[in-house]
Amino acid sequence: MNRLNALLAPIAVFLVANPAFAQEGSTKEHYGMYAIAAALAIGLAAIGGTLGQGRAAAAALEGIARNPSASDKVFTPFILGLALIESLVLMAFLVAAGFLGPIGK
């Protein structure tokens, strides 16, 4: 995870620093940056959500395999966890749509 953060931190700095120092009235030049930021936001959220759901499913199935009688007790928290993970991905989608809002204007 530290390697991923070390890779993504400079990318985030480059995406944020350039529009921050732009002169007033020149936001039309940075629509491409908004599109890249939106693509990165939804892409990273989808990857993270997929990895989280995969680990949750693996842990739930391993717990059921070790103790089949506990499947009823494991199933409800498993579904709740999957719903919470998916809600984070949907929140990232809304953030990405917010980035794309200035492009449509």
C-alpha cells in the first residue's frame, strides 16, 4: 500500500498544482485535467472496491468452510459489508461526476 501511495501522491500533486496557479478566467484550458481527475477517481475506487469485496468474500467463505454451522451468522455481516464497500464506490462515482460538472458548462 505504501508503494501505491508513493506512486499516486506525485500524480495528485501534478493534477492539483497546475490549476491552482492558473490565472483567473483560464479554467477552460484545464478541462482535460478535470477529466483525468474524474477518470482516476472512479478507476481507483473501482479497483479498491473490487479488492475489498474479494477479500470480504474470501474471508466469509473461509469462515463458512471452517465452520459450516456458522453460515447463518456470517451471511448477514458479509452482505452488510459488501453493501458498505459498494456505497464507497458509488460515492467516488458521484465525486467523479462532480469533477466533470465544470466540463459541461
